[in-house]
Amino acid sequence: MNFIKRVRYNLIGGGKSGKYLKYAIGEIILVVIGILIAIQINSWQQAKSERILEKKYLNNLVGELRQDSIGLKNNLLQLKNQARTKEVFLDMVKGGVQGDSIIYFFDYQWKPILPYIPIKSTYIELTTNSHLRVIRSDAIREKIIKIYNSYESMEKAEDNLNQTATNHVIDLISRSIPDMSSYSVEDIMSLKSNTNLLNAIQLNGAYTRRDKYKKMFDDCSNLISEIENYRTTLD
């Protein structure tokens, strides 16, 4: 800086205004170049930070989605059994066909299959901090948003179902079988005359829930695979 000041002083003091003008322009250019270099370094550092964030979020998302896939699959298996045994159970009761397996079938028709609550910690952090943009792949980012929107829709549907169909079935059964912790084949067969209950079981939503969980499980599994493939492309 002292050198530059001396040069400036000599040029002005020597009456070399033309040379000073050229010098001043050169000095401005140097300052501009310095600013551009600083901006470039800052942009590079920001990009590096975002790449680290991207990898962190993707790793966390995959971990949570894997847990979701396990939970969704567990519910799916139970709902498949509920849907599979529903018609068999109704046919046995209506036809008066007794058998030890009817207790097993009956259990699936009234015991609540609790909704699975997805893990949303990483997604909430992404959206709260406006960090979805750090995920460079538009396709991956859109699919992440889509699956969590689907989760929300599923939770609302599950909540409505639990408050209607499931509770209605339990209420109707409890009127015929007061002690629902212990019942016999004869107790179950006595439900034949309870047409309201049989209709409620027929409309318990087992097929709809099964199909929804199947789709959510498939979507979750596919997204895990796509994120893992995408991660291999990151530098």
C-alpha cells in the first residue's frame, strides 16, 4: 500500500495526469478483479458446504425411509391377512361352518391394525431450513416431496378410518361379546344374527388399506433405490 501511495504521489506531483489516469484505471481493474476472485472463492465455499449438506440429508433420508419400509411392510402383511380372511370368516359365520381357525380369522377382523406413522425428522429439517434446494437432482427432489405428501394423505385417511369403521366394528362386537379378551367358537358363531356387525366387517376397509400400504411400500422402496443410485454419482 505504501508503494502504491508513493507512485500515486509521484504521478500527481510530477504533473503526469495522463499517466495517473491510466494508473487509476489499472487500480480500479485490480480492485474489480480482487472482488470477483473473492466472490468466486465464496461461491466455491458455499457450493462445497451445500454438497456436504446434500450428502448428509440423503444419507439421513435413506436411513429413515428404510425404517419406514419396514413399518409399512409389517402393516401391509397384517392387512393382507385381514383382507384374505375377511370373506372366509363371513362365509363361515353365515354358513354356520365351525372350526378352530375361525377364532384366528375373527381376530383379524376386529383387532385394530394401528396406522404406521412415518419418520419425518429429516424432511421437516429440509423444509424448515429451506434446504430442499441443496438436492441437485430435480427428479429426486420432486419424488421426495411427493412421497411425504403421500404420507400425509395416508395418515389423514387412516385417522378417518380408525374413527369410523374400526371403532364401529368393535362397538358392535362388544354388544354381543362383552368380554372381548376371551371368547369361544360358539360366541363367534352367535354373531350370525347380527347383520349390522357382519355388514360393518364387510366394509371395514381392509382392501383399501391393503392397497394403499402396498403402494406406499413400493414407492418408499423405489425412492430408496433411486437415492442410492443418485448418491453414487455425487463427487
